[in-house]
Amino acid sequence: MSALSALPVTGLHVVSRGQAGASEPGAVRGKLPLMYGDPVSWLVTEAVSRALAAGADQILTARDDVGVILVSARCTLKTMREVRRSSATGRVSPMRFTGASPGSAGSLVCMVHRLTGPTLTLVNDPAVGLGVAATIARAWLVSKAAAYVVVTAHEVSAAGEDVAESVVVSDRQQERET
């Protein structure tokens, strides 16, 4: 079952979707070679990239009005553990320290795609957090804080594979005419 199936979409128009999965999330690497990002951050960025590509014409022209919400119980856990291990030696990489913040998983999406709308990371299991994410997305859309909101759920499948699923929503039917 899809993690995003728990997203209550009442009052939201689904514009596009994207998904990325990797048994080793470090295999997904982004476009910014000098930037450290937790492997899950890059996986989330790939899922969002696919969702944005599916609706790019209308979404990417509104970069300043695209909000991002990530729901993940694990977020940057791998990097947090690496920082903890390296702190025992008395030396911590500043880039990894910054990349360990749970919020960096959603922030990387904004940096890669130059999105400047509101952002939020909910450190929750998607089954619990997606209801909150939908409420916040609706509030951002109704208040005009965002014209579109990308909601991404990250979880680990029963097979142990990290999976990120993204959906772009708006509060109205978007014109699909070109």
C-alpha cells in the first residue's frame, strides 16, 4: 500500500505524483556535487523531481509559491548516527553536522529546485503525519502562502527499501491548456 494513500485529499487537487525507491538510498545522488546531503534527503529530492517533472510547466513557473512538506519518521537518521560516532573521536564534519538535521531532508529539495515557498518537516510515521500534512497544505493554499504544495512521505518498506512518494497539490483545478 502506498504511504500517500493515507493523505486526505478532500479539498485538494492532485496535480502530479512522483516516487523513488532504493535499497541503499545513497545510490541516489543529486545535482549539487559540493553539497552533503543525507542519503534519504537525496531520495526525497529524486521523488520530488519526478513529481515536478510530471507537472513542470505549471509548477516550476511558480517556484516562489511552492511549499514543501516532508513526513518521515527516519529523516536523516543515518547521518545522525554517523555524527554521533564521529563525535567520540572529537572531530565532526561541519557538513555532516548540518546534514544531520531532520529539516535538511526537505531543505535539499528546495535548494535543488530553487523553491522558496514555506517548508516543514514532520518527524512522524506517514500513517500518522499525513493527516497533519494535509491540514497544513490546505491552510497554506487557502491563505495564499503557497499556490502549490509538494507533500512527500518517506518510509522503509517491509523489504527494507527506502521509498519516497511525492504528490503536488493545489486548492483548485489547474488549467491544462497550453
